[in-house]
Amino acid sequence: MDDTNLPPSLAHRPVRSADLALASLVGREFVEALDAGLRRARAADRR
């Protein structure tokens, strides 16, 4: 399975097959939005 649907923000960590499966099923835009939301939530938790 290729990893072309993974956003660059996920490239820094080890890619799990679940990430690849999710990206291929729902599309790159959704995965990017999900990742951005998770980053915002983590940043809010740090405050």
C-alpha cells in the first residue's frame, strides 16, 4: 500500500498500516483535517 494520502505532518512519525488504511479509505483531506484537529486539541491541553 502506498503512503501518498498521508499528510506531511504525519511523515515525522513511524507510519502504521492503520494510518495507511485510514488515509486510503477516507482520503487525504479528511486525514489532514483530523490531524490538524488533534494538534489543536493537544495545544489547548498544554495551556
